[in-house]
Amino acid sequence: MKRLIFIVICVFYVSLNAQKNNPAPSVPVTDEYFGTRIVDEYRNLEDLDNPLTKKWMETQTKYTNSVLDKIPKRHYYLEKRLEFDRTQGYAISDLKITDNDKYFYLKKKGDEKVAKLYYREGYLGKEELLYDPVNFKSVDASHEFVINYISPSLVGDKIAIAMVEKGKELAEVIIMDVKTKYIHPEIITNTTPANIGGIKWLDDNSGFFYTYFPVNDSKSPKFYKNTQAILYKIGTKPEDLIDVFSSAHNHELKIDEEKAPIILDANDKYYVAMLVDNNYYRQTYMILKQELLQGKKNWKPLYYKEDKVRSLQLVNNDVLFLSQYNSQNYTLCKTNIEKPDFKNPEILIPEKKDEVIGQYRVTKDGIYYTTTKNGVEAKLYLYKDGKDISIKLPYPSGNINLQAKGKDFSEIWINCSGWANQEQRFRYDLKTKSFFAENITPIVEYSDFKDVEVQEITVKARDGEEIPLSLIYNKNIKRNGNNPVLIDSYGSFGISQNPFFARTYLLWVNQGGMVAIAHVRGGGEKGEKWRLGGYKETKPNTWRDLIDCTEYLIKEKYTSSDKVAIWGASAGGITVGRALTERPDLFKAAILELPITNTLRDVLDSDSNVDEYGTVKDPKEFKGLLEMDAYHHIKKGVQYPATLITGGINDPRVLAWEPVKFAAKLMADSASENPVLLQIDYEGGHANNTTVFHGHSNLSDIFAFALWQLGHPDYQPKEEIKK
């Protein structure tokens, strides 16, 4: 690949008043890929530390906030969510149950900003406060910390607590003795267990494994490189790293420095390690526990990504796993750990025609597993004594999550939820074939949502594929083309948009609108075929499915083009960004939240995304990357819809320069009078490592912007906002 660089010096002025029409500084660069010349007009904005770039981001963010401040109900969503929190009383998350029936969980009361760590002996045990994050580094009140991950030891006598500063990626892990509440003085740093690796305790509870990041600057291109699986023994110095699996420690395995090594749950004899990246399938290794603890390096391959294995579980000498080797919707399989054969295993549950196998949990009584149809219709089964038994749910559910103690216990819990149904937790009793409610979080009737209805349909795409489309609306809606519609879409990495109790969506409906979730190709709603249908060179299906779903809603008079807002986050930025640039006439507004919009550069900055999007080193994949690059599809003189673009200054997964460059080019090239707003969150990252108030505020801005643009009378500024 030949690179030609042309530097153009642009004179620009930065207004102290943050006027919208101030152009971004532009220093174009021209690259050549396989004979194709690509001009990147805002390459210079990738340097987020450049004073000119920083000033432009700050003035644009200040301007955006001044515009949003003029919307009469800017804080409606925030206020309603806080009201709901108070009504509910408290919320529970990250529930962990040990084999000896100790419950650990995070609990946030309705009037609190962050969750605290609690504990109880059994479901009916007395609740006890273990830790309040305000006590972490309490001498420095300028820093707010939240608990974003907990991991109790196997017997629940100790617990590891991950503390993360608001908006940051890396956590600091403290260790508490549960009985005495003693906090050990040692603090584990440079790890992110909520996102990569978790914390896996040793069998004797004397320590644990975690994944260590040598580089602590999340904006550095080296941030995700050369990570290490570390063995930590309680009471030792955390800085004395015991590297047990990494590219540096295991040269003979030739581990890619881009792949993060993690230690998985294993059986009594073996440890299993996995190399984590954005590839849908990954490579794993195994080692005898005794050998690893003796400092040996005898890791041996267990399976390769070509084996198409997911969701590995070791039970005695059996390896259970989901396989897509010769199936689209998964088979549940078994092989032997001593002589594993992942391509010709014993098939326990064969592939189901219209249902994708999801979670499974091994219990004393058999294997419970879930399936979904189109990603939105969930079912529960029990595999017992070679038979497949269907279990009737307490009520129809769009999504089911399973929780169990393990192979030596009968206990199984399910969490059922839907778009308009609050999640409920049930314990299943096999003897009586009955479900018993064991809710940890209070179940509240929301009168605001009593008239909400949900409809699951499919829309025929231009190539004949049936696209699942979830519709959430008031039962009294009229199909007159005047309904404000918010369409949410993602479509990458085989991730399904499964139903959950979506207060965000329901509040939109409560304001007189309709929400649509377009389950486009690239997700996992319809199995392997669906994922590969929006992958690398087939990625155009992803945004064209969104376009086709929008046209269907207009044709059926649910809405019209001046009443549609599309919304995509992270990789959903490809979906929304390309729908916006391919059919700007079809939408009134677009929201791109922490979006991937410049894939040609993204895969160079983040090699881990190559597995999903492609590489510029391959001529065929380069064409696919260019086609999905929304930034390079912005054309001068086109009438683009109103757009809100957000970024997080601490985001290591989608660095802030991507939304910044997209906003700069869209502002410069759009011929319409519609606003293009850029909002950089200077406390935010990519994950939900923030206070509830902060998260609600960000969504409140998205909510207000969309309703303003779609003409809702309660959201119209009293004074004119000029471009």
C-alpha cells in the first residue's frame, strides 16, 4: 500500500462564543489502497491532544449543550427515570450466589447515586451492608468511584470488589474478608474484570486469576496489547506480577499481542485459558492445575477458532459446548477432556430449525437451556436422561437468563423479561414442575405504561430476507403517518438485541411516539447465517435492512420520513451512519452514540476489529471497509438530516476522534439547515462505568434532541436556533 501525504494549511477561527458555523481545523491526508486514492480531510483531528483539536471539541460541546438547554423538556427523561427509581425503592444487580448459598449483590436505593455492596445468608437471610464505594479513597472527594464488578470466593469468605472511577475503563480491585469486613491493604490495578477476564478464584480461595493491562492509558494504541493472565496470592505485593499465560510468558505458543488471555472456570483437574478478541470464535488452551501452580508452562491447545465452539463448560471429564461447526443455530455437544474431538462430538441437543440455542446450565437433574426465535421469543428446556423436555414459562417472555449453582445442585433460577415487562426472578422446582417467585428487586406497577403494547413482526427486505422488527407503541395509536418513531439498530459481532424492560423506549411511547427495534443482519437473532449476512463484505445488508424496515413503517402509515429518528451506538454507528449517508431523505434525525464511523482508520487503530470488519491489507476486504465507512460517504452539497453525535473522551474502544471527524465533515458538507451537534463527554468512556444520574442525563439529551427534531410540541425551543 502506497501512502501519499498532501498537507493543506487551513486558516480558521475559533469563536469564544462557540458558534456552530466555526469550521474544524483541516489538514487533509491522501492514502492510496490498491490503486484507490482516499482523501481524509480531517486526519489531523485524530490527535486528541492537539490544542486546536481540543479547543474545537470543547467549543462544539459547549455549543451543543447551549442548544439542548433551549429545549423546554431537555431533562424530562432524567427526571422521570429518577422518579421511577424512587418509586421502585431500590434496584439489585450483579447477583452472585456461592455453592453454600451466600448471596452477594449490588443495591442502589432510589435516592442514591451509586450502588453499594450487600450480602445475605440465603434468599431469606438478613441483608447486611458490606461496602460503600464512597469510602474508597474518600480523602479525595473530587473523584467519584462506582463498583462495577464483584467476585466472591468459592465459599464466600472473601470477596473481590472492582472500583472504577466514573467514566474510566480500568478498575482497582480491593479484597474484603466478609465476616470481619476487613479490607486488605493491597490494591490490584490495571485491570478491567467487568469487561475482560473477570476474577477466577483458586480452589483453596487463597488467591485468584485476573487479566492485567501493562498500559494504563486507555487512549493509547497499545492499551489492549500484551495483556497478561496473572495469578495473585492474597497478602503478596500486587506489583510482583506472576504471569501465567501471555504472549511474553509463552513464546512457544506465538500468541498474538492483540489478544487478551483470560483464565476460564475449569474442573477439578484442569485450567482452561482463552485468547479474547473480537472474533466470534476463539482459541483456547488447557493445563493441569498442579503444573500451573508449580510454575510450569505446559499449556496445550484445546480447540481452535475453526472448530466454531462457544460457551465451554467442563463437568468432570466432559467438555460441554455449543457448536456451529455444522449448524446454523447451534447444537449442544459433549466430548472428553482427555481426548477432545470438537468436530465430531457427541450431540446432546441437535439443531432446532427456527430456534437459536442460547444459555445452558448444568445441574444435578440435567441440563437446562434456552432458545430464542428471531431473538425475541424465548423458550426453556431441560435435557434429562437423553430426553428433551419443554418447560412452560410463568408467562411468555422475550428473554430468559439462567442462574444455577452447578452440577452437584438442583437449584435453577430464571430471569424473565420483555420490552414492556419488568424482569422477574423465579426458582424452578423440578419435582412439582412449578415456578416460585424469588425476586430480589421489587416489582412495581407503572401506571405510565398501562396502555403500552408490543408487536413482533418481520419485514421483507429487498433481497427477500425476513427482518425481525419489534414495535412498541400505545394501544390507541393511529396509523396516520404522524407518529414520531425512534428506530434503534445495531447489527455486529453476532450480538442480539434481546427484549429487556426498556424504560427508555417506554418513556418515548409515553410521549406519544413509537419505538422500533430493527434486528438487522450482523446480529445473532437468527443464528450463524444472520451474523455472516452482515459481516465484512456483506455488511451493506446491515444498514439496508434498517432502510427497508423504515420504508415499511412509512408504507404502512405508522409514520413518515419527517417523523423518523434512527439511533445507533458503538458498532451501531456503522448501521446508522451508512443509512444516513445512503438515504438522507428517509430520516428527519439521526443519533450516533459513541459511534464507529471511520472503519478504514478504526481497524488500524484497533486491530481487534479486523476480525469483524476486515483489513486494509486485503483488496477485497478493503473494499468492504470503504463501503461501510460512513465518514467517507458524506458528500458535499447533500441535504442531511439533523444529527446528534456523541463521544467519550475516556473511551478506549471507539476513540473520540471517530465521532469528532464524522461531525466535522458532516458540518462542513451538509447543505441543509438541519443542526449537526457534537457532544463530547469529558467524564465518560464506553462502558457503563458511571453514576446512574450521569447515565440518565446522557440518554435524556438523546431523547430531547430526537423529539425536538420530530416536531413534538412540548420540545420546541421558544427561540430560533440557527445553524
